Amino acid sequence: VFPGQGSQYVGMGKDLYQQNLAAQQLFERADDILGFSLSKICFEGPEDALRQTHNTQPAIFLHSIVLANALDSLKPDMVAGHSLGEYSALVVAGALSFEDALKLVRLRGELMQAACEANRGTMAAVVGLENDAIEKVCADASAAGVVQPANFNSPGQIVICGSADGVRKAMELAKQRGAKLVKELVVSGAFHSPLMESAKEGLKDALEQTDLQDARVPVYANVTAEPVTRAAEIRELLHRQVTSPVRWEQSVKNMVTNGASFFYEVG
């Protein structure tokens, strides 16, 4: 399984670059593909540059693939990734090439950053309410503004997203209905919400022009939490993912139901 945005840090991958020739070659290849030194931003920062969505997404993706290659003796039976991490999972599953995925992830970051700047939104973590209760909170708060679940991360830990007014109304309702913790997150926008519609549409053309293969092993998709292998379905789900909740909790449960007994978190 592969992480998404938020797991970046200055210095990421530097030790691998210094100790592993294959890692060094992959970092340098990424710099060539992108036309700028992503490796320098990963290794040296500054943190403000690394935190910018259009840099964060390719940085985490690159780091994940470098690590996955270093663990090449592991042959997964199934894979999944949280939001951006789904692209890492698809490369490991053989559905996307490294180069195509890196270009898509850079574009996805640029589009999402532009959408954030055009439609200021926010996100908040809610701890201690069931999934159904959160859905109801968002529905009841939506009169104040756009708000919906963004990430079903684990039992009782859910992130909501949308316009500032919608999210803050939902935070108020969640507290009233017994949430143990409600906290607005320091983010640049409302990822996985309808406010990302422009990014979703911008990504559609690029996805249609990208060569996607059927996956060698099942990839548990964020949008449905179900395993997919067919290229056409993967393409459609990557498009929908931009404005849909990440069903991570259900993905993990489904992986366990289908036989997963060990999880390797790569990143």
C-alpha cells in the first residue's frame, strides 16, 4: 500500500539516492522527464516548495516507486494507494509506466493546485463518528455550502471537505452529535470534493491519451474500494477519483476479506 499527500518531508529519499545506484538513476530520470530538479526539492527543500501540491504529488510518487524498486523481492498479490498513492500502486501492478504516471501526477498536482486557488475550500478531520453519521452531518450542513466526506481513513477517523462555510457548519454539527475530536486541517484546498471539478475535467484528456495496460494484480480503487484490473475501468476510476471520497477503510477490509494477511506500507 502507498501513501498520499501529507507524507512528504525535506530530505526524503536522499539516503536511498546516496546508497543505491538504481535509486540514483530513477531520481535523475524523473528530473529529465519533468525538466527540473525534483530531486533537489525532495532532498533540500525549501519546505514551502515541497508543500506546493504540484511538487508534493510527484515527490511522493517518485519516493514510493524508488522504495518499491528497492523491495523488488516482494511480489504483491494485491495493491492499493491512498489518493495520489493509487498511481504508485498502478505502476507496481504494471498498469502504468513510471514515465506516464510521473507526468500524470505532475499534471494532477498542477490542476488541483489551480482548482484550490480558483475555489478556496478547506478540510477537517472528524474522530469518533460512524460513517453513516458523517454522511448525515454533511447532508445537513450542505445548506451552508458544499461539504462531503473526503477520506474514510479508518473506523471513526474521517476527513470532510468542501467550501469553508460548508465544512465549518459540518464541524459544528459533528461536535453537537458527539464527535470526540473535530479539527480543521492546514491544507491548500478541498481535495476530493466538487470544488476539484476543473481538475477532474483537465485530467480527463491526459488520461485518455495515456497508455494504460490491464493490471497484473488487483488494484483496490479509492472510488469503489473494489479490486480492478481492466485498463478501461482503471482510467474511468482515476478520473472519478479527483472529486470522490477515498474509501480507504473499506479497501483495507476488502483486501483482508480477499486474503491479505500482511500489508507492506511503501513510503
